[in-house]
Amino acid sequence: MPRVSVETLVHADSGRVYAALCDMERFPDVMADVQSVVVLERGEGYTVTAWTAKLRGVTFRWTERDQFLPGRILYQQVAGDLKKFEGEWRLEDVAPGVVRVVLVTEFEFGVPMLAALLNPVGAVILRDNARAMLAALGALVDAPPAERP
């Protein structure tokens, strides 16, 4: 199963970065590929979120369960367009006011006969998307949270 891992350094307090990542409903405001994120359920230490993203002209939809742990957010698709889609956001303090943010994604299209063709292309697309998400993280960290109805 393909695995994509990207990372960046963010110059901010790790608590602020973590809070920005937990506020996934704001992702469409700063991440061009993410069209919508809707929280369907909130519980103690988790959410269930419905996502719509457009990657290289193809729209993907899925619902995931997000588990919030100290310094980590785990996500796993519970329904959606791919057979498997899961991973984690991981934060590591590297210096005062500097946080390494790692985004890991594992995926499977679910079409075994086409896996050799689809998986490399999918990995490139997901890597590009993950890099764009990390690049947009600075805007989430710097902007105050939006008021929600």
C-alpha cells in the first residue's frame, strides 16, 4: 500500500499549530484543494468529518474519523471513494517556537489490476496535495479562528 510522508517547519508555538490542525473546518479557507470539511459528530477526543477535495481536476469525497492525541491527530476513512485512506498529523518541537509538522497518508484505490498504474500517480498527487496543505498551515496558525454559527 502506498505511503506518502511530507514535513515542514512552522515558526509558532506547538499548541497554536495543534489547535489550527484541530480546526479542520477552516481548511477550505486556506487550502485550495480542500473544498469542504463538515464536522458530523464530536466526541471526547474525536470527530467524524465529511471531506470534499479536488485533486488535479478529480473530486474525491470521504468521511473520516479523527482521533486527537497529544501532539498527534490520527485519521481513518470510514466511507468514501478510496478503499483505504488513513494517516496522521504529527507535531515535534525542535526548538523554542519551532515545530516540525509531519503529514503521513496511506491509501489504496481498491482496484488490484490497476494498482501498478494508479498507485504511483496517486502517490504523486497526494504528495503534492500534502505539501500544499503544509504550506497553507502558516495561514491557519496566523489567522484567528473564524466564528462559527
